[in-house]
Amino acid sequence: MRYRTVTWLLPPIVGTAVRVADLDFNVGRLAVAANLPRPAGCDIERVKGDAGDSPFDSGVFDMVFCQQELQLFPDKSAALAEMNRVLVTNGKLILSVWRSKEHQPGGNATADALEYHIGAEAGTIRRAPFAFGDAGVVR
């Protein structure tokens, strides 16, 4: 099962003496993740919370990794501000986002079809996840 792959693979890379937390607002997803096998020697903290208003103290993580979620958050600016807030000074923020719409032939075809058959708003919604292909937009 591919679910939470990065969270599962990270501890063996960074070591077991670190805090690994998995934040999600959906308790169902957290329950599924909690039932997956854990990496040897590491406990992954599963935390219910909102990326735009996380329950973590300021400056507690050396690294924040956000895998294919930023484009789905309702308030992207708040989520990015929270990621920055929980990082230590000079901490690392690693974002995995889709490339821009120019690199999404399948996404564009789907958006075009939705726009044609359902309406302009449906096409706009389908194209929205590709807004972060430009690093300048995220900065």
C-alpha cells in the first residue's frame, strides 16, 4: 500500500532519535496510517489537525515535508505560514507539488472536458492544483 509512503520511509533515513509527526484533519486517514507497519525503531506521531492552524509549538521541527497536499488546502497561505512557524530557524521546507498546467496534458484534457460538459467553474477547479508549478508562486 502506497499510503503515507514518505512518512513511513523517512525515519530510516533521518534516524530514530527524531520526532516524526503525521498531521491530517481526517481521522479516517490517520486510522488507516496508524494500522500500517511502522518503521523499525521509530514511533510516528499521528496528529489530527489543520495544516492552516496546526497544534504544534513554534520552532519544533528541523524539516517539514508536504507531499502533494498544498494544492488541496483551502487556505494555502495559512498552511505555508504554519509550516514556516513550526520550523526551527534555518529549517527545511520540502514541498512536492504538481508542475504547471503547461506540463499536464491529461489534466488539461480533463479540465477542458469538464468545462465543456459542466461549465467554466468545473474546468477552473480541475486546473487549480497546477498553480504551484512555478516556484515563484510558492515563494
